[in-house]
Amino acid sequence: MKTKTKQPNLMNSHKQKTSSENQIDATILQKLGLPAVVLERRREASPSFAPGVPIAVNFYNIRAHRIFTKPFQFIGANSLSRAVASLSEIGRTSHSGPLDNPFIGDATMKVYNVSPGRDVVWVRGEIDWDSDLDIQVTIFVN
């Protein structure tokens, strides 16, 4: 005879923690030798991506090949921001026009690290090509 196992109720898992639950979290952090302040600060200053939460996006055109590490000015970013970056080759729609046409070319590209700071986002990536290519770096910050 099969026995039924009770499934957890996931419908209310998004609710805010109570102060006693926060105290338990703080106690666990203290036992690990970590400051409880970090838990609270990160929770308040770094909201999840959700409807109504502002997300900013900036586009930057650079020339690069192989491994690069570059800072990108991003007013409003700080060390508690969440940042995501992507890389794409970019070309011209017309011969003498601006770089305005992102595309997937033959070069493979990787984003290794993205690190937000005060009004800046650092990106480390790699363009697997022997010479500089025109690259569009897209950065989202929340």
C-alpha cells in the first residue's frame, strides 16, 4: 500500500520573513562567524527582478580581441546592484553609417565576470579572434 507524502505549499514561499525568522537567519550567520548585517543590507538594497522594479540598460561599442577587462560608466550602479552583460559583434547597416547592426559572426565570445561598483560596471570577457572586432557590450543593472 502506497502512503501519501505531504507536498510543501509553495504558493506562499514568496512572502516576507517574519522578524523571528530573520533572527534565526542571523543566529545561523553568527554561528558561521558572519555578520548578520550583511543579510539585512543585501535583502533591502538588492530587490529581485520583478514587475515594477526599475532595470536600466546601456549599450557600449568597443574594439577587442582575446581576453579583456574594461570598466563601463553606468550612473546609478553601486556595489549592491545586480548586473548582467552580453557580447555581440556589431556592424554597419550602410557602408558609411554608424555601428548599428548587432549580429552573430564567426568569432565566439564569452562573458567571464561582471562586477558593479559606484557608477561603473566592470566586465571581463573573451573574443576568440586574432584581431580586434567591433563588439557591442550590453549591460543590464537592477
